[in-house]
Amino acid sequence: MDRLVIDDLELKGKRVLTRVDFNVPIADGKVGDDTRIRAALPTINKVISDGGRLILMSHLGRPKGKPDSKFSLKPVAEHLAGLLEKPVVMAADCVGDSVEKQVSKLQDGEVLLLENVRFHKEETSNEPEFAKQLADHGEVFINDAFGTAHRAHASTVGVAKILKEAAAGYLLQSEVETLTKMLESPEKPYVVILGGAKVADKLQVIRNIITKVSAILVGGGMAYTFLKARGTEIGDSLLDDNSIATAHNAMVVADNPHPEKRLDFVLPLDHTVASSPKAPDFQTSPNGGIASGAMGVDIGPKTIAAFREKILTAKSIFWNGPMGIFENENFATGTIEVAKAVAEATGNGAFSVIGGGDSVAALEKAGVKESISHVSTGGGASLEFMAGIDLPGINALSKAKKKPEVAAQ
Ligand code: ADP
Ligand code: MG
């Protein structure tokens, strides 16, 4: 990447202020799924082993800009200490005199975790004075929180602009490098699978990648806006009225008059339909249309077969968004079958990337998370990256130093 990275930094004896994404589920004062904590370990271990003085900061949940013990990072400090097998000192706040004292006492290789930065409303509004107080804790800054890279907050963008050296941690670097490859140099055939509910966001992704892919498979709630744009009856299915015209345009581009520029744009051929997302009974509607009184809640068997066939031809796969209302067991089949097909294609040598909170949950449900090449830790961030939007958290990092030219022999 064209930004400073952790390996460019001199860490020994330095106060290393590091933004991580420790926004993990907490229940009964204990950390639930610790995937995000583990994802930050390569960066954390590097700072410790190089003899840096590590000051970690993160947000957790949405505490409304004031302290709320429900959203304390204390359970995370305990959990992290267990993973590192060394003490992690927990600060009572992220700024102020007592925290500054704790910071100044840190020795080489020691770890301090600041309390939730969102206990201050100045975090999300990126107040310069608050950012300065955070930045003063460190001599160098590392951002390893890809999940919040699309937000211009004090702990992501504010401090990066103040400290002279602001670098990407290993996690952020690997996310950026992988997603860049999916945008700029994917091996073909390249199959993109999109689903879920956020139609407008995902249309931006389609617009940005449409000239680079071999096929786009659209399922889930967003498919109905496309079917509507084609003039198909969609009954009471999810519809984003404001996106119909853009959806139509995307399909016109896909159907390019020049055969070499044409790509497969595959919409559901059949559906599982029900009277509501929670309805106990459901049926398969055997063709494209859905009658009023019913809504599409999952892709049907013909669609699963068609998607599977395409997926198995791919050398690169990007997937975001479930194929149906997978939270309901009855409507999870399409999503689980697509997850299995992506895993199978990966086993056959394809490179697969999956982003999105619900998509990752669906992977776990299908039991194939370990078979995917890259599971992104950022839902919104990965989607914005794929849509070609500059992420403020990355833009705020220092520019990479020019490598010295190798002198001619
Ligand atoms: P991600 O978090 O992976 O980016 P989204 O948030 O865009 O995905 O979409 C996930 C949501 O989409 C899920 O809550 C799921 O129930 C919903 N969804 C999927 N298919 C349908 C459908 N056919 N109708 C309504 N909602 C759907
Ligand atoms: Mg979601």
C-alpha cells in the first residue's frame, strides 16, 4: 500500500499509540466471540517484542458519548491478558491526568488498554482538543482498526493527523492489500455475489466493479429491486424504490452490445416465498414472479443450482450479503448452499473474499468460515472500499517513504 506500515516504524522504547477494533460482544462481564481481538494479535505482539510501550485504544458498542459500565473494555483487558499471557493494565478513562500518569509509567514491552473512546462524545465528532489529548499519549501511531476505517473519528483520523508517524498495522495492511487486489488485479473468471438488504450501498459496489468482473450474482433482499426494474412482479418483497433506475442502468451496462465487454448478470430464477419474514409456512415459487400477499425470503432451488455452477467456474470470488432472511432456519438454505459452493471453489484453487457482518455470521452458520481465503473484519468498511470510496482512516495515515533506488552495479 502507499501508506506507512508497521514494519517501517522504529518501535523500541517508544510510546506506541495503537487503535484496534475491540468492538466485541460482551455477556455477563465476559468476552464472547474474540475474533476481533485475535485479529489484532500480530500487531500487538510485534510492538511488544520490539520493545515498544503499547497503548491500545478502541471503542465498544454505542455508549452515547458518556461512561456506561455496560460498554467498558475491562473484560477485554482480562481476555487479552489471557491471550498474551502477560498483564494488560486497564485505564479508568482514555484521557486525563490519571491516564497520563499510567502512560508515563509504562516500560518497554508493557501494555496499557485505554477505556472506551466513545465514553466521550468528542470521539465521533473528532474534536481537535480531544484528538490532541489522545495523540499526546503516543510518539507514533498505528491504526489496525479496519472495521472503523470508514469513520473520521478522533481515535482514527484525528490522532493520525497529529502524530508525525501514523502507520497501518498488519491487519489493516492485509485488508487493504487483499481488497485492492480484488479491485485492481483479480484473476479471472471473477464472480461477485451480492445479497442482503442495503440495496443502495451495494449498487455503488456494482457500479465500481462492473467493468472488471465476469459475472454478478444477485440474491437476497436486494434482488427484488432489480427484478422490479426488469418488470417482474415482486409482490410484497423488499423494494428500494429510489434504486430502481440505478439497478436498471447496471443491467444495461452488463448487457453490453460488445460481446467482449458483456458480463453475466444473474438474478434469482425462483424463490422461497412466505407471507412474512417470520411466517412458519412457505413455498417455492417456481418462476421469476411473486404474487401480491407474498414476499421473497430466499432464493429457490433452480437459483441455487445456477449460482453454484457459476461459482465453481471462478478463480476469484467476492461475496457480500446473505441470499435470504437466513436468521430464520427455514430461509437459510440459499445462503448456506452458496457458502458451501464458495468454500468448494476455494478448495479447487479460487481466491475468495467475504465481507459484511451478516455474511460472516452466515459463513459460521454454514460451518465453512475456515475454508474461505479472506474473511474481512470490516463490514461497512469493506463495502465502501469495494465501492471505490476513499476511507478516511486510511487516508489520514502517513504517506509511504520512497524506497531508496538500488544503485546500478
Ligand atoms: P451484510 O451485513 O452481510 O453486509 P446486509 O446487512 O446488507 O448484509 O443484509 C443482511 C440482512 O438482509 C439480513 O438481516 C437478512 O435477513 C436480510 N435479507 C436477506 N434476504 C432478504 C429478503 N429476501 N428480504 C428481506 N430481507 C432480506
Ligand atoms: Mg448487516
